[in-house]
Amino acid sequence: MDQRPQTVGCVETQQNDSREDAKTRKSDMKRSQKSGFTLVEVIVVGILMTFLVAMILPLAWDAVGQPSIDMMIDCRMGQEAQLTAMSLAADCGGCLPRKRAEISGVKCEARFAGAAIGEDETTLILSYDATPAVVVTYAVDADEHTLVRAQGEVSVVVAENVYYMHLDDTELDDRIKVTLTFSFRDPDSTGIPDKYRRPYRYIFYVPKGVAS
């Protein structure tokens, strides 16, 4: 009887195992190669993201940023108008405010006599009964866009962002209508968006005179 060892089946089994291992390694290599992004894919995704950001950013600004800017401008113009009202109320309140160093003990050294419109029709003149005579003027500085209060040689900026002042003494018999136009930017400039140069008009009334 032939007693030689049977090795043919073992060799075939080892060959099959090596083939399967080779196939497994090849599939793993292909899978690892396909798991990343190519340069073209990265560029395409970057371009798409850029377009999306460019489309969404203006919408986000209109929804969040622009209302904040509008509120800031509204508050700024309101503060300037309030400063103007406080200054006019102090000057037309009966007695001219005096500096502490000029207080002499007299109850009212300069009593408000009345208001008038200057010859140029752009200056508000406030007169006071005092010796010597005291006159206070309000006018708009066209270069600096400010409302300037002048008394003698002393000039003080009352409010900023003021572009026009219209004076009317025909609407009421005993008062002068003062219309001030405020604007965050030049309202006549065409190179600035309308939302930044819209006018804010405030109306004040100044008595023409007081009863003696």
C-alpha cells in the first residue's frame, strides 16, 4: 500500500487563502482611495459655499444689522433735537441764564423781550431787556452742519447734523415757527444711499414777545 503523505489538498487550500487575502487587500486599497475628496471636489464645494454666503449675508444684514443702524441714527437725531429744545427753552424761559461768576444777586438781570427773524431770514434773534443790551442768535453753519448759538463774541455749538433752518412768523401771531432739518448724512448727496440721508424735521415755537 502507498504510504506517501497527501499534500495536494493543503496546497490548494493555501493558494485559495492567499488569493482571498490579495482580493481583500485590493478592495481595502480601493476603499481607502475612495474615502477622501479630490482637489476638484474641494474646489467645487468651496465655490458653492462662497455663493451661499454671498446670498445669505445681505439677507442677514437686512434682518439684523440694518435695524440696529436705523435705531442708532434715530436716537442720535432725537438727542440732537432734544439739545436744541433745551437750549431754546433756557433762552426763552423768561430770564437769560447767567454764568456763576456773573451772578450779582439781582433776580433777573436780562429778561427775555422777544424773538425776531434776521434780515437774511436764516437767523433767529432773541432780544433781552438789559443794560447793556443782550442779543442771542441762532444760525446754521453750512460748512460744519451745526446749529450755533452766539452771544456777543462767544459761540457755542448747540446741535450737530443740522442742515437747514426755516423760520416762519406768519403762521401764528405770537410765535415764530422754527423748523430744523437734521440728517445723518448730507440729504442732497446722490452718492449716499437714501436710508442714510433721510431728513428728520423737528418744529419748535419761539414767542415773539412777552407782556410787560
